[in-house]
Amino acid sequence: MALAAQPKNLQIENVVLNLPRTIHCIKCRNTMAKDTKINSRKERPSRNLEFLGFKNIRFHFNCTQCSAGIVLRTNPQLSRVLCEAGATQFCGDKHPRRLLYGLEEESNWHENRDEILAQRIFMLRQKNHNMDQKRKMEEVGNAMKSLDLEREI
């Protein structure tokens, strides 16, 4: 009896993740340094959570020493990656701290909401402006090339 191919879950894919910050496994206290390459599963939530075009993504991977499950989640509102489960992360003062679903960060988000939104909008406008400038430069370059070709003929 042949097994039928299972439909592929389009919301989960395997990727190589460079850790965005130093984290500690809760189970074995193993330290995984920033920029460590780890094979992980990238999961997009069933609810399409977006903030100014940036998607909310979860990364599932295992501890390099004890194989305990660790989950990191992006938070586009704060431009951060948070430890959801299985690990703690270092903060600026070098003391490990666990952020449960980003509750501490969420309160900071509400306090500085307008400032963060203004920065994001400025960044998006700057990116669009740079793309327009690049496109104009390419058009000018193409026009110059066509003039050179006409002169040769």
C-alpha cells in the first residue's frame, strides 16, 4: 500500500537563522552567542499579523546542547526579536531576563507609540525616495547609452 504525499504546510519552512542576540537555554543554561547559525523552522501565524508591511514571524529551533525547544518571535512594532519559550535573552545590562510574550516591551510601545510610528514612516518614505532616485539614475544612464549609440551610427 503506497502512502499518499501529504500536502505541504505553506506557513512553515526550514531556514538558517543567525541569532539576533545572545540567549540562554532555560533547561541546561547553555549560552548561544549572537550570530550563531542555527537551522530553524520559520512559522507564519495563521492570523496574518502585519505592522506597516512587516510580518510577525516565529522561529522554532532546538538548544545546541540539550535539544530543548526554543521559540523566538519577531515584534515588528518594536523592531525586536523576543524569546517566547525555552530561553532567556541578555539585555544591555548583561543580566538575563525573560520577556513573556513581550509584555514589558508592549507597555514601552504604548508609551512611545507616536515616536516609533513616526520613525517607521520616515524610514519607509526614505526607502521609497532612494528607490525613486535609483530608478531616475538608471533612466538617465539608459538615455546616455542610447545617445552614444545614435552618435556611432
